[in-house]
Amino acid sequence: MALSRYQRTRLAKVLNYEDARRLAKRTLPRGVFDYVDGGTEDEVTLRSNAESFQALRFRPRMGVWVPEPQLSTTLFGQSLSFPVLAAPCGGLKLIHPEADIGVARAAASAGTLHVASSASGFALEEIAESSPDRHWFQLYRFMGRPGMENLVNRAKAAGYKAIVVTVDTQVGSKRERNWRNGFSYSMRVNAANAVKLGPQLLPRPFWTARYVRDGMPFQLANTAAMSRDGVPMVLSEMAHKESNSPTWEDVAWVRQNFDGPVLVKGVLTAEDGRKAHQLGCDGVVVSNHGGRQLEGAPASIDVLPEIAAAVGDKMEVLVDGGVRRGGDALKALALGAKAVLIGRLYVWGLAIGGQDGVSHMLESLRAEMTCSMQLMGCPSIHDLDSTWLMRAGSALNP
């Protein structure tokens, strides 16, 4: 979908996360914007993700000229031009019709990876076709164990290179913004909810028209093959379909039945990192689900060193939550992460400009990482460790 001249001009003015968030807020209905932007309960964990990055400071090496910092790395034999992955995000059809396919293509164009969500509006096979050899699959336990097994077998057949098992969504959390907005994952624009949604949709005619043309999703496309009548369920039905996050027993089954790398997402303790390793998994993603699940969970970056120390020499450690700038990604690498995943950062780009918007945000992050490394006097991301950091107000390393 080609951008208009106005959209290109608007996108060019997006210099950072806050610019993108502000424009996305003007583009999306309030309920959809808050679905992405919000967290659970008082959103303390959501805020702490970013605040904990801000509490870290660099310890630069001056008098060093770095003409071209090395950002490239490898994950499980796959080369990445820089260590930033597009995290799995459900409901992207609400954001833009290109949704997960636009994200996957943008990530591939940037030389990195997209982790396709089980809760996508596109079938996993469609997403795989859009970015050959550049996709991982994120796994939920839809419709009980049989549904989970169906997803794994299809991901294997579609050529997904790795499976990321999300274990922190045992139940739906109390996301109060969604309740206040009357938000429903189906977001059907019809007479039954016109009164409820009307005040949110009328100020956003462009989004509304585009959404209606797209068929007024959102349904879980991956569940159609599991349904007797071939009708996919919507996210609001998940609680009634034995759907929850996989257990450790499920993780063990995935490990035994998928030949590629298996990662566990949602790890916040060294104990769970060791458990994933004991089951033969290849990596973990340190994550509190973007502050959207357990209120009071620690910021991901705060527990990253503990987990990296426990299992970083045995498996790949990735992290998400709170990455807003290229410098945040570098801080995570210095504390033991092999790569970071971003969510809201690229979703705002998707809202503004579809695939082109996602590409814009990825390239902005890459440029910030390059500039920061030059100013730090750091020639390669592989040189980063805790000696490059300090806590605000302290001369000591973390």
C-alpha cells in the first residue's frame, strides 16, 4: 500500500518513540490506541520498564574514533544486520490492514526477524510466505493442548525457524483502560455497539473507512483450522476455549516435537531460566509482557543480569520491555542480552504508515545505535559488557 505524499511528509517528521506515539494517538480510535499503549492495573510495571533503562548511564571511552560500529550478529545461525527483533503483537489488524505481513516484510528488509504472533489476523502460513527464512513463531495454547499441537505442526510445515513459547498469560489481566473504553477485540462496527464506539470512531474517519474496507476484523485467523465449522474465534472468546499460556509440560512437548530452536518468553527469574535449560530449550526472552500481565512484576532490564548470569553461557538470552531508543538496546546488550525485541515502538510506526512506518522506526533505532556507539568509543556490540554502564548517581557498575 503506497503512502500518499502527506503520509510520507508526516512520517519524515517522526524522530523518536514519542513522536510516533503522538501521531498514532491522532490516527487510532481511543480504544485501539489504549489497547496498545496501556498496561495492567495501575501500570506501575509498564512505566518501570522504561524508567529502569533511564536509570542506567553509559561509561564512554573517549579519544576513540569508530567510523563504522559493528551491529551485526547471529542468532541460531541466522545473520542479523542489527540485534533488534520485532516482537509478537496480537491484534495488529486493528492497527493497519498490512498488519503482521507488513511488519514481517519490514523486518526482513531491515535484515532482522519478525516473531509472528499466534493471535495474528493473518494465518501463520500467509505470514511465512511474506518473509521467507525471516520468521519465528510465537506460541499460545489456543483451544487446549490439541490447538497448541496444531499450531506447532503447522509452523513446522510452513518453515518457521524457531518457536517462542509465551508462558506468562495464564489468565487475562485487569487492563483497566480497555474496560473504560468498552474495548472489544472483535471491534465490530454495527448497530449493536454504534452508541458505544461512535464517539471514538467519528473523530477518526480515515481509520474507520479503512477498517470497514478491510472487513472489520479482528479474528484469530490461526484458529479457523481448529474449529469444526471453520470459523475463527475472536480474542474475547479465548477464556471460554481452554486457552491459556503453555505450561512447562507443554514446553517439553514442543521441545520434543520441533526440530529448530525453542525459546521460552516471559522468564523473570534465574530459576525459570534454569528450568527452560533443563528442558532442552535454546533460549529465553526476559519479559513481563510489556507491563500487560502481572502488575508488580519487575522491569525486564532489572532482572536481565540475574538471568544472563545463570544461563547466558548455556543458551541465548533476549529481552523485551521498555526499549524506546537505540541506547536502550545497547544497555540491554551490555547487561547480557544477545538481542532485544521491540513492540509498541514498531506498532506506532505501523499505525502511521503501515510497512513503511515500521521500516522507518527500525531504521531510526539502527541510526541511534550507530551514533551512540561512535560517541561511546565502542567498535562492536560484541565488546559491550557491564563495564560500559553505571547507575545514575553512582560510580559503580551494575
